[in-house]
Amino acid sequence: MRVFLGYFLYLLLALGPSLVKSQGHVLDKPVTELCLNCICEAISGCNATAICTSPEKGACGIFRITWAYWVDAGKLTVNGEDPDSENAFQNCANDPHCAADLVQNYMKKFNQDCNEDGEMDCHDYARIHKSGAYGCHADLPYKYQSVFEECIENYQDQGFK
């Protein structure tokens, strides 16, 4: 099932770029598809059925994007929707491709070595995504970190880097 979800996410990310319009479209994407998949697994199990887990707080989509994250990542929208429209945030956060582009923009903006290992990699992006740009040096919740690490290890075992 997880392999299917990974391929599903990959197809959505690869085939959907023309649907996302924004004030700051992502051209340089620092986060790999594999990394996006593992962040998705860790944060939500890539569960696309739970559209917004907390609408009043705005934890939406497979990446559990918040309204503040959406704003910091450039207020991307789907199908040319006005970013000031009432549903622009939820529509983007609930669209896997738009949400993945939000993650890319956020990582470009807040790029840092959170675990202080001397390199910027998926481990840093996972920390920034879960804890925010200014909290990424803190310990991650056990479940999030263990699911993320297991996902990365599974891909490495399959020969992916």
C-alpha cells in the first residue's frame, strides 16, 4: 500500500505542474520526490481522505499545511485562484501538487542545517516541515521521526538515494 501511495504522490507531482499558479512559482526545487514522500508519510501517512484535520487551525492536506506555512511559502493557488479568496489556502493545501510546491518554497526560504551535520538534506527538510523554520533544532516527536526514518531506510534498501 505504501509503495502505491509513493507512486501516486510521484505521479501527482510529476503530472500536475500546470495546474498550480502562484505569486512565486517554484522553479528550483531543493526537496527530492523521495524526501517529499517520506515527509508526507511521517506527517499524515499520506492520508488524502482527511482533508483538514483541524480547520480552525488549518492543518490541511497530505502535508498538514497550516495557514501561516501557506503564507510564508508564497500563497500558491490552484487553477489561477485569487490568493485572497476565501478557500485559496485550503484548496492549495489539499491539492498534493500545490502542497508539494508549498513545501519546496518553504524549504527554499528557510533553508538551514537543523541537525548541524554540515549538509542540507532531507533530514533537515523533515525537521523544518514539522517544527518550523525557527524550531527545527528541537527534538522531533518520536512517531514523526520514527516513521520518517523508516521511510528513508526503506527507500535506501531499495537502492534509492
